[in-house]
Amino acid sequence: MINLENTEDIRHKFITKYKHSHISASLYDEVLSNKQISWFKRLLIEAETPSANQIFNALLHMQTSLDIHDLVDLKTNENMAEDRSQTNQLQVLVGDFHSSYFYRLLSQQNLLEELYHFIEKIKEINDLKMSVLHNYEGHDMEIQLKHIEKIHIGLIEAIISLYNLPEKEVKSKIIDELVYQSDSCWIKILTDRDHLLSHRMISLRKQHWSLTK
């Protein structure tokens, strides 16, 4: 039976249970949103799989890992202040810690088909992140926004495809909530590069998804 507590309680208990005693809880302030938890829960309940609870817990770890790695300053250089560099190293270690739990939970439950399915999506998410970070010169802004949408909803898309859930009715709402109503560090990358063009393209993407509802 999947956890039916409200998302804030789920999030608090998850962080309390897995946070290392030497790690400040503030490191988790910007990761694993209530909206992400809510969509994982809603879709896994709809899937009616006996493994819903195990998969739900594993996905909380993987989403936490992905979000924490997003916090890492990817512009690290040799002149970076020592305290900032140490913070980056700590974030990477905590992100890897949660990633290891994801693999452990699914493998221990022998959910190998599900594990390999999610691994493919995780690889895609990380490839898209590198594309947004490094292949932007002359790159179509709309394509970059499409990549960012997939970065944010990648694990949710994996749930939908794994259990053949209807996508059309919910995808526009998921993207609106998790991409355009969130404080996205990936959207900020685009707006920092070209403020006017990015905002114009964001408006067009929002319009596109509003028409698909």
C-alpha cells in the first residue's frame, strides 16, 4: 500500500530518516518538492502495481539525488573559494548517497525490469542536462526548453510509460506545475543567457501546453 500521508509529512519523514546527522537539513531546502512527491504518488496509485510502495520510496531517493546534483555549481574552477568547493563536494556525496539507495531498494526487491527502465530515463535526463549546459551556442531556444521540460518530468514520464498510463490528460498539467510554476535552475540558465528571447519562448511553450489540455 503506497504511503497516503500528505506530501509535506512524507517529505519531512523521508528527510528525517535518511539525512546524515552531520548534514544540515538546509541542504534539502531546494530539493524534492511536494509537487514531485504528489505526482509520484498519484501515478503509482493509478498504476495499481503491488510494488508501488517500493518504487515510490526508490523514486524519492532518485529525485532527491537529481535535484541535489542540480545545486552543484557546475562552473567550478581552480579559483573558487574553498568553502564553496567543499559545499559542492558535500552536495555531490549526498546526491550519490541517495542515488545508491535507489539502486539498492529496487535490486533488493528484485524489481530489475523497473530498475532498468528507470536507468534508461535517468541516463536521458543527465544527457539532456549536459546538452542544455554545453550545447547552447546557436541552439534553438525552443529545443532547449523542450529539453528542460524532459529534465523536470523525466522520472514521471518513466512511470507513465512503464505502466502504460494515459498521458494526454495529465502531461500539460505536470509540465506546468513542475517546470513553469517551479523555481527552476534550468530555466534560470536560459533567462541568464538571453532574457528577452527566453521569456518569449517560455510564453509560447506555456501557450502550447495550455492548448493541449
